[in-house]
Amino acid sequence: MLCRQIVDHGRAREEDLKRTNPMGYDRRKEEAYVTDSGNPSPAVITFTTEVATMRVSELINRITAYKLSGSETHLVRFFHQGIDRRPATLQNKECPICADKNYWGQGDIVPFLDITMGSF
């Protein structure tokens, strides 16, 4: 996710602060240091339902292999254009996360990923 530039470090830090230190998060929000703090994110039932349906379809595909193209690891749907994109990236052999599958999906372990990895 880092190599594909999908994860925003700042947003991840804010979400962690909200989870681990709600008072500190609220203070930063009042000071306007939190991304999108003043903009509500309304739930749009049509789009959230479609995304849920896409995931159920992907689950069924992974169980039954009905799609000839295989399973989707990353799919981006542009609702306003009616198209899907399948972004991909080459594995970065220098990235400690890409190179070692033992780290995949381990973002919330303590210490975060691995203290010896350093910063990105």
C-alpha cells in the first residue's frame, strides 16, 4: 500500500491518534490540524451498496473462480465515469514490507510493523 502510494502517512497518523488519544485528536481538530475536519462525509447509499456488492462478487469469484480474469487484488471504480481500473505496481525489492510477506496486513501490531525497519 505504501509503494502504490495508496496510504497517506498523515491520514494514518491522524486515524491512529483518534484511536489511541481521542482528546489529543479533538485538540488537533479544533486547531484545524486534522484533514477534512470540517467536512462531513455523508453516506451515499447507492455507492456504499455497490461497493459492498462488488466485494461479495469478489468473494464468490474467489470461492468458485467464475471470472476468467482471476481475482482482483486492487480495483478502483470511478462511479462518475462508469469505469473500473486495476492499478498495479512492480514489487519494490528494497521495500521491507513488499519484500517480506510476513509484514503484509500487520500494520496494527505493537511496535508498528517492526521497529528495525526504520522510516519510509
